[in-house]
Amino acid sequence: MVRRLVLTFVLVLAIALTASYALGRFVFGHPADHPHQAQRASHSRHLVSAVKQPKSSSNDGLATAAAHLGMIMSKKADLGTVGSGATAVHLLSVPTSRGGSCLVAENPDGSIGVSCLDTPSLFTNAPVAYLELSDGGPDPATIKYDRIVGVAKPGVSAVEVQLSSGKTAAASVISTGAFDYEVPLSTVHAGSHPSKLIAHEGGQVAGTIALSR
Amino acid sequence: LHRSGPVAAALGTTKAHVCLGFLLIVLAATFGFKAGLARADGGGIYFQGTWAANGGTHPTDYDDTCNVLIYWYYGEFDKSSADNGRVMFIDSGGTWHHPVSGLGSIATSEPNYASYQKKVSTLNYTNIAYPGTAIAAYHSFRCT
């Protein structure tokens, strides 16, 4: 009697579980189940190759970047934090498995910025590596902030940012070589933006990077 | 306890056992349905080719807001270490979110499932055309 009862329950449970799972998939199926549907809904262009992402939290941009760009996070170098409070940005230098090097910026809101070069050093082509981080635009009036962050090669004594208006301003450089310059909002809203990065060494210009757009 | 009703009789058990059975079935059905709704992630290369000088751009299509099929959270623009460019999210009004500019392969991300409709876009703002690859990654799940 008991045996028959248990067997009946197990059977009905299995049927209910399977049917409900199938119903969930059928009614609310995923692009992963229906690639053609995802493509039609989201891409007019074809996904040339599908890359399966790891399931993780909502702030998983860095994990995705590390996977795509081959960053070896176990070998990251902490460059410190530039700015403070709501504008603090944490900077990292990370080598890649392809022989490259990356500058990573972690913003307070969880978003990231990454720039990876194909050389083992960030300073092979210039004495500074940089990222321009902003929010808003392209209308200058909608820009909430516009900043240049980066890292300077040892020996660089000062970093300047030249604006499209022609004005030049000094970036704040910390002991690790990490630097930061935030364009004043009034300047941003007037339509001026960073156009050149200038590194100084021993009173001389050691190198520049054109940022013009 | 006493036996009563066709179900109990058919199972040869009591009302309490039948109630317990129905409860387990409801729980199993609920669990199975939720499992069927589990999130899926994906993405990949959506464009390979040339970015024209002075404003060449290659975007994805927009994602959804609710009834989500695709939620873009990551954009990447792979190009030479000598080439400047930008990768960003663009909302349905055309405003940029989290634009990141730099040399080489650059990436940006949108955290916290920000509830606006968006697409990933890449931009060449230099005065020379260059080749590259654009990648975007998404989460997909059902809004409730």
C-alpha cells in the first residue's frame, strides 16, 4: 500500500515538474533557445560568431571584458584611486594572455572602461596610457561629466590635457603614476573637449597623444 | 482518519495524504515553471570590417525594456593600438551612456540593469578610416 502510494506520488511529481518546465520554456522561451528570434529582435546584422557569456551578477562588465580580451586578472597591478567620492575611479593595469596590456577603470557606479594595447607595456608607443570616460552627449549640454584618466610611465613629472578651446590644464598625478583630469562642466557645456594629452619629463615634452574627434 | 472520496479511494489512502500529494505537485509545478524562466546570456561579434573616417559608426539594434529578449550590458571595439575610437550605449532618444574612448581594444559596460532602451555603438572620430571588430554581450530574461 505505502509502496504504491510513494510510487504514485513520485510519478505525478516527475510529470508535473517536466510539464511545468516545458511550459515555462515554451511560453517564455529565450534567445538562447531560439537564436533566430534573438537575432531578429536584436540584430539586423548577423552575429558572426556566438560567444557564450558566464552567468553572473548585473555588474559583470569586468568579468566579460576579462574573458573577451584575455586579461589575466590574477596578475593585475593596482594603480590606486583617482578622484574622490562620487567621482572616484579605481585604476588597474592588467596583462593579457595574448602578450598585450590593459588599462582598466572601475567607476563608482559599477561601470568600467578598458583600453588594451597589443604590446606588453602600456608605454611602448607613448609615455602615458589613457581612457576618456564620460556620460551623456553627443549634445554638449547633456554631458554630465568628461574626464581623462590614465597612468604615466615612471619618470614622467607632469601630465597636461589640452582642450579643443586651446586651453591647457594640469592633470592630478598620484604616486603610482595614475592621473586624472575632469573637464569643468561649464567648459564641457560650452562645447570644449580634451584634444591632446601631453607628458612632461625633466621639463621637456616626453610625448603626446592626439585625442581629437 | 477515515477513507472518503474517489481520489482517496483510488489511491487507497487518506485525505491527509491526498492533500500532501497535491501540495507537492503544486510545489513541483511552480519550481519547474521558474526553472523554465531562468536567464540566458550570450552575444558575440556583430560587425567586422571598416569604420569610415570622421564619424564611421556601427551599432547593434535596440534592446527591449520590459518583456526583455535582449539586455545589452557590454560593448567592445577592437582595433589597432594606434587607432582612437569610442564605444558606448545609446538610448532611444540618441543620448550617449558610458562612452569610453581610447586606443586599441576598448570596452564599456552598463551596470545594474539600467531600465532604459539601449543599443551598443562604436564610433571612429578620427580623420582616417580603419578596420576593426565590434562585440556586444547581453543578458536575456523576462520582466515581471
